[in-house]
Amino acid sequence: MSVRAKFRTMEISQQWNGECVIVRLLPVIAKATRESGCWVDPEASEENRKFWDATPSGEAELVFKGLDLDAVPFDIGECVYIDIQMLNATPGDERAWQLEAVTSSHNLSVCFRLEWADEPLRSGVVKMDIANEGAWHHFQGHHLTAWDLTFTPAGV
């Protein structure tokens, strides 16, 4: 079973003499307004409100190597689903994200890290605070395990 988050692409930049492209994402926010007891938004932000309620804060930084800015699979302002699923792989597998930290207080905070992958997506960090307690069991007790994080444009 996977868990889904929804983030928005906030920044795309080139670094390290143009060798790497950095993509920064933040969780979507609720922009809908409440009218007559329901959420109304012409851009269908009811979905964004639900994701924001479940994941009110976080950030992601993805480092691509060997891609031109035009080849990056994200556009600024575009919403992206992040599907998160535990793998049957050993930690340290370079294709797998590692669940590096799991802490809880009011929300469950998780941090995934990908280092030195042998693909265009070379490395990344995804952090999020999860308010949806129904999703906590997916992460609790799984510190330092291998995960698959898939990034899909929300419009696809």
C-alpha cells in the first residue's frame, strides 16, 4: 500500500556550473474559501485542501544531473503527486529512498533521502509533517528502511 502527498513545484534552478538542476517543492496549500458550509474554488482546490489538511508542512529538494532545464520533468507552479511505498530492498540500495527520520509530536515528521542514484535524479530529500494519523502506521517503526518515491505531475 502506498501513501500519497501532493506538492507544488516552487523553484527550478541550475547549479554547479550548469551540471545539476535543483527542483524545490512545497506541499500544496488550501486556497479554497468556505461558502454556505462547503469549500468552493473554481480550480478544484478541494483536493488541495484535503492534502493540506493531511500534510500541512514539508519540503522537497531533488537534484538532477545531466539534464538541461528544458528536460526537467516539472514546471514551476505545477502540482506533483508523491507516491510513497516501502520496498523489499536493503537500505543503501542506490535506487531506493531511505526513511532517514521518523519523529512525532503533534504531527508525524518523516524525512526520506536518496543519495548518489545512478539515474538523472541523483539525490534528493523529502521532508513532511503528516497530520493524518491514519497514515502514521505506514512509517512508524520503519526507520532506515528502503522506499520508492514516485513523482507524477498532477495533471497526468
